[in-house]
Amino acid sequence: MSLILKGGILMIAIALCSIIALATIIERLVQINRARKQNGKFLDAIRGRIRRGNLEEAKQICAEHSSSPLSAIFLEALRHVPFGEKRTMEAIRDAGERQAESLEKNVDWLATIAGGAPLLGFLGTVLGMINAFQRIEALGGNVDSSVLAGGIWQALLTTAAGLTVAVPVFFAHNYIISRIHSEILEMEDHSHDLMFLLTSGAETIYSDAQYHEKQ
């Protein structure tokens, strides 16, 4: 707290950035891990249902696991089966993009803080140096090395604080992005598997679905 007060008001802004970054990192990691677990539970529940052509049962399972991002993609695909393969593919793509956006929510904050915290630090240092030289000017020629050194190290506090926040946030941002991309790729693979089950030798699935839709 003493260092923050000596660093000036911009130290408070940097401290707020660190709090926001920490909260965002924890929240995103929790959401990514939760999505992964929910997707796993959903796959365990639905495995074999579509292969046997139980589309209505599969829809019910998707509805029961609505908190799983993958279930939302599967449900949209199953709902569009009566409209043909092309519409089903488009539904999978659109639903996948929505789920990807949901996983990437708030991640931009980390990139902003990683880039902005050092700038706040540099600004604080420049303002601190200006203040230090104003004090030196006010004292005239009666300036010893301790006065000069004290003004400089206080000015450099904000730069050190900004970099201290930015470096771990930068690495955390890249790690979270890699986790999100890995999860998205896995959902894409499962979605392609679903499409294969619906289309490979499955003209009966589409025809039956279209028949029930007409009914």
C-alpha cells in the first residue's frame, strides 16, 4: 500500500487492472473446465442414440444437457435434419460459431490489460519524472543525490507495476486462448462425427425425419 501511494494515482489504475485480470482469468478457466466436463457427460449420454436412428430420443438428451455447448450444436443439427443435409451443415456451423463466441467471452479484456498496463506504467513514470524535475528546479542548485534518486525511483514504480501486471496476464491470455481453440476443435470433430452418422448411408434417417415433419 505504501508503494502504491508513492507511485501516484496511476498505481491505483494498474492495481484495478490486476484485479479485473485475475477475476477474468479465474472465470474463464472455470467456464472452460465446466464446458469440457459437461460436453463429456453429454457425449456419454447420447452415444449410440443417433447411431440407432433415435433422433427424438437424441433431441431429448440434448435438451436435458442444455448447459453443454456441444449439446446446443447437436440439438440445432437434429432440428434441421428434416430440411436436408445442407441446412443441417449450416445449423452446425452457426451453432458452433455462437458457442465459440460464448467461450471467448471477456478474453479481450486480458489482451487489453496486457497491452494497457505497461502504457499506464510508462505514463506514470513520465509524470513522476516531470514532478521530480519540477522539485529539482524549485530547489535551485541545492539538490543532492538523495533528492534526485528518490524522485526517480518513485517515478519508476509505475513502470515496474505495469510490467508486473502485464507479463503474467499476457501468458494467461495466450494459455486461455489455446484452451478455447482446443475445445472448439474438439467440438468441431464431434460435430463432424454427428454429420457423418446422419448422412453416411442414412438416407432413411433423412427420409424418416422428413416424413415425421410432414405429419
